[in-house]
Amino acid sequence: MQKPLVSILTPFKNTAQYLGDCLDSIVSQTYKDWELIIVDDHSKDDSYDVVFAFAEKDKRIKLIKNSGDGIIEALRLAFSESNGIYITRMDSDDIMHPEKLSIMVNDLQTKGRGHIALGLVKYFSQDGIGNGYKKYENWLNNLTQKGDNFSEIYKECVIPSPCWMVHRDDFIGCEAFFPNRYPEDYDLTFRFYKNGLKCIPSSNVLHYWRDYSTRASRTDEHYAENHFLELKVLYFLELNYDSLRPLTIWGAGQKGKKVAKLLKEKNIPFFWICDNPKKIGKHIYDELLYDFTHLKSLENPQIIVSVANTEAQLEITSFLKTMDMVSMVDYFFFC
């Protein structure tokens, strides 16, 4: 009996030194019913030749040159050439666990449409993994183990871009790669959330995420923090904002200022609070900063918390709970 076809969508650009390991991990999958649609986004190294050699040996690999420019157009082209019932993405510098496709397909066949198959991720690097990436890995994996990834979607991207799988119809229903918004993986995650897809919990490490100094997420301007905040504000206003409730920003650091600026550009009124005595009573962008206890004088407020310090976040959460506030309804951590 033929198993459902999985389409693996992979853009690449100047990753020749890593592509061999990546493609070996795909060819070695225990699940054999897959096609790899792999798109060269104008590489200047030997990347194309590396993939071409693999494609000559394995007809499941379809090598294409990007007719446009950039990762979104490469992914869009890959999807247009795909035929699979299930859609997944792979990064050209990473490595799949041998059981990755098999486990994800089984999860989707068990749960059905309207679900996202996920797996745990593990960073690796010849130079070692920094504390920031290790912290992100642990945070992401803790969410995935419980399947409640969307509960913290405004903090960071809660779906690892190369470690998800969905039914083709669900992917189309979430607009696939049609929007031109960066970062494209975070935007897709918000659209999964918007369309009510449910995350399937996973306890298996299925993806090995390579870190190195020239990785796109480290160097490309499209992955800068200001793009993250623009995306967060965009989807918050569409999906969670209640215009009948007083909106409040908690925190007047760099991120708080950026959120305030974005809200003012959209003519969204807000109150601004903090616990920094040097800023309380001052004006930023013509907005008065109140002490955080000002929240108690507001009737049924919604709060965007822009404070990044972990201990401070715990204190803020405790304070908000004394006001019977609920995460993702009354307050939203944006970092």
C-alpha cells in the first residue's frame, strides 16, 4: 500500500559546505515516500553542483533555480512545484533525525487535519552553543512537549521553521508562502495560530539545528528585532486586541518604545506604565509614563509587557495574577 507523499521544501544559498550532510540526512530517512523540492536562491559557491550530484542519483530530488529573489520567493516556487499530501520545510544547513518524517506523518495520520506535527530541536555548532540559543532551545522544546506552543507566541517564534509538517489543505488555508512578510517563519506561525491549527505534542528530538556566524538569521536584516515587533503588533491588533478595553504598555526600554511608536503610527490609544522611578512622570513620544500601580485604576485593561528580564517577568506575572488577569487574554509578553 502506497504511503502519503511528503513534500520537503528547501531553499538554499551559499551553503555548499553543509548541503552534503543535510541531503544525506534526507536520503537516509526511514520514511521513503517523499519528494525534495530544493531551490537555489542565486548561490555563488558550489552549492548547486552539490545538490545536482545528489539529484542525479535520486530522482525524488527536484532541483530548481529561483526565478525571483529571496527566501520567500524560493519557498513559494518550491511549493508551486510540489505534489505531496503533507508539506514540510527543511533548511539546507541542518540535519534531520532518521525517523523525522516517519514520526511526523504518523502523528498527522493519527490526529488528522487541523493539526501541526512538531518535534524537539537541538542546536549544534563546531564553536559551541551560546547561552542565548540554549535558552531558546529549552524554552521551545518545553512548549512543544506540551503542545501549547501558541500560549507564548508573542515572545518568540514558537514553531521552529524547519521542524513542522501540515496537511496540504491546511497549508493552503493558512496562505502558504504567499504573504511577503518577514521573518517568513514567524509570519507563518502566526497564520497557523490565526487559523486555529492545533500543535501535536512531541517528546522526540527530530531536528538538528546548525548554528554558525554567517547563518541568515544572524546576518540578514529581515530577521532583525524591529521586524519581530512589527509582526507582533500587526497580529496582536488583528487577533487579540479588544478596542473596548484600555490598552497598556508595561516597560519603557528599547522594545517598549518601539511598540509605543508602532501603536502611535496606527493611531491606537494606550496608557504607558513602568517601574523605573527615573522614567515615571516623564513623557516619551508625548505619552506620560505612569507607575505600574496605575493599572488598578483602569477598567479591565489589556497589557503588552515589553520587559525582557526573566525575574522581572515573574514579578509582573505575580502582580497581574493578583488582579485575576489571564495570559493571552488580559496580558501578552512581547519578549
